[in-house]
Amino acid sequence: MNTQVQSRPTAEVEQTYFDVIVIGAGISGINAAYHLQKSCPDKSFTLLETQESFGGTWHTHKYPGIRSDSDLYTFGYKWKPWSGPPIATADEILKYLNECLDEQDIRRHIRYQHKVTQADWDSDRNLWTLSVEKSDGSTEIYTCNFLWMCQGYYRHSAGYIPDYPGKERFKGPLIHPQTWPEDLDYEGKEVVVIGSGATAATLIPAMAGKTKHITMLQRSPTYFAARPNSDELIDTLREFDIPDEWIHEIARQKVLKEQELTTRRSFEEPEKLREDLMTAARKYLGDEIPLDPHFTPSYRPWRQRLAFVPDGDMFIAMRKGDASVVTDQIECFDEDGIQLKSGTHLKADIIISATGFNMSALGDIEITVDGNAYQFSESWAHRGIMFSGLPNLAWVFGYLRTSWTMRSELVSEFVCRLLNHMEEKGARKVIPELRAEDKDMPELPFVDSENFNAGYLMRHMHIMPKQGDRQPWVFSQDYYREKDEIPVADLEDGTLIYK
């Protein structure tokens, strides 16, 4: 149901207009800026960034060892070669992005500490009006014809911490990695990390050897992909006089082919893939630490993201005795640690809750369309990029298996093609709408749990839009399908209404 919302008065505030406003200056926002300059050179645009610097995730997260869990050949841009190792630290990624800003002259388009709180669409003027809070507490008004959401899919302000029984009794710090205290002293301390995803796999080897001991406490096991943080073919190519652009593209295609094979095997031969992952883990763990129950998940491989362990560093820390793993459930916290349901007690000076994100739909921005509150969860996703009933807006939601940037590239090219198509038609408005033959579609979740069932997604599917069972209302999360579909998507198939 639509709810009438009183938009903020704007008459007394100076308004700044751009053809396109991009929200966010992380991986997706910088990519959007590159493509706008390249493909829509006559469009004016700006990037509004909440934080005080660029980088998004790589600026937010400050915890020890912070690194990518995707390879940088595909997580990096196709238009900017990556010359480092496949897995990179946050500092290396920020250096790369910094070079992108300078080389493409994008920095001048970014306005930092500009937080969009409300976005109102006016069909009479074909205009978005944005209320923007600045760091000094003042509010500015920005207007644009097209709004491009590149702020990611989780809240940067705080991560997800379960309501642990008795957590108020624990006398030490309880920390979420997303809000890591800069002054935290963990040297010589007993540390427990709750969780077994990519964040835990990063924290544990980075802290091991400095702590007295660090323990990974998991309710259930995760699949880890352990292999060297190098690529023999790419390292060999770099020894020759071959342009960086060629090597980068070869590396991207090689990684994508390997990922395609892994994804296919996860559906067609999951037990063989599982065996290969176990063998790789055993290589680094040695024979003393049992795979069962700590590293033998009950779900099919790739139904949740594989946590990459470069050079087996987490397993090596466990083999050396600097770290350990416990598979159990939490009964409660107490003054000096965690009581487990098995009866075991884990002593802890510091507890780290590496338990995932709080998802954010469209940046938690209050959106109205012609004065009515927009109900995002009631909309239909148009290729997972645009949404029914929502004019002149696109959102970058990347891949959950393949690198996020691979979809950011496809979306950027699609949006620029759409903007140019509108220009050719003389249209100032485009809005996705169901055709008559689409109205009987089943209402399917934005991400199919049979395909991917990470906890942070399942907790928040109720705030996300729906998808259907036919194009263009399908969000397949399949790069190998979308790389052929999206570049040739019909912009005149009757689902995009132009005015």
C-alpha cells in the first residue's frame, strides 16, 4: 500500500542539479563514473559519498589482516590492469582505486561526507530531489534526472551481532570487525572469534602468534578454498615483454573459467568437489587436526561463499598451535568467556563476533514516488538492476560467487546504454512495469536459497524485491548467463515504459 509522505520543503535551500547522481564512491561508484565519462560524455554527474574518503568496504573495515576474498583480476576493473598477487590487502586495493581516480580524472566528481537521507521523485518534472546531510549538520538539496545506487548492500555503520545470552556479563570487549577499535590491545590475550567465514579466516592468521591463543568458534563448518596466493601462468607471462592489459585480460578469463568449472561441479559433482576442498585443507592442516567435524559442512559446496585461505595461512596457524577451532553452540556468555552447550568453557579476554552484515536496501534511504512512500519489498526486480514502479533508478547488486565487480561492469554498461537510448528517444523518464503476460508470475525471492543461502541474506530477504520466472524479471546470480544476456537486453520489450 502506498503511503502519502510529506516531502521536505526545499524552496529556501539552494538546489544543485546533475543529469545523474551516483550514490557511493566505492568499487561500484568509481566504475559507474568511469563508464559515464566514457559512454555518456555529455551527461553531468557527481558521486555523493557518506564517508570521508573513497573505497567503501575497503575504507570501512580496519581489522587486522583485512584483505579481499575475491581475486583482484576479476574484483579489479577490466579497464585497469592489476599487477599484484590474486588476493590483496585493503591498503593495496585502496592504492589501486586511488590510481583509478587520478588516471581517469574522477576525483573531482566526488563529494565526501554527503549522506543522502531522502529521495523524492516528481513525475511532473521528471526529477529526483535528494536531501543530503553534511558532516557539519547542515542539509543540502541535490536534484537529478537519474539516480544510480552504488552504495553496496550492507550498513557500514554497524555489523550484525546476535543477541548472545549473558553477553552483558562478559567483562572484556565484545567486538564486531566492522567497527574495530583502533586502540585494541590483543597481544598476549586469549581471543575467541565467533564465526567461520572470510572475516574469521582473515583475522585468525593475522592475529595468531601475537595473541596468547586465538580460537575460531563455529556453530557449523564452512568450506575453505586453500591454495597459493599466486598464479604460475600469470607470473610467467609477467617475465616477458607483454602489455599489462593483455596479461590482465588473460588472468581474468582464466579465473572466470576456473570459477565456472567450480560452480558447475558444485551442482553436478558436489561430492568430488567436496573431496578436493578437503584434500587442499589437509595439505596445510597436517594430520593432527581432524577434518571432521571442523571442516566438513553438511551443505553442498558453493551454497555459501567459499572462504579463500591464501597460502593456507589460517590452517598453518592451527597446525602450529597458535590457533584452534571449536565446533559447538553457545549456551551463554559469562564473566570470563563463553559456556558451550557441550559443557566446555572457552576462556576469553576478547570476543570477536565475526557474524556478518546487516543488509541495507537502497542505502536505507527514504524514497517517495509522487509523494507516496515506495515499498521496495513489493516491487519486481528488472534484471536485478531496476525495479517496478520506481522511475529513473538503477542499483548495483553484484554477484555472490563471482566477483562483485563483474556485475558492476555489466550494470554500468547497461545503464549507460539505457541513458543513451532515452536520449535518442527524447525520453526523460523510464519505469519498469509488468506486461499483461507477466502478471501471473510466481513471486520468488530476490536470491534463491537453494542457490545461495548465506545467513546475512536469509535474515533480510523480506526487505528485498521479488523476482519472477521469466525475463527480464529474473535475477539469476549467474555471470556466465548474464554476460551474454545483459549486453544485448532489449530496451523495447514492453517492460520499460518511456515518457
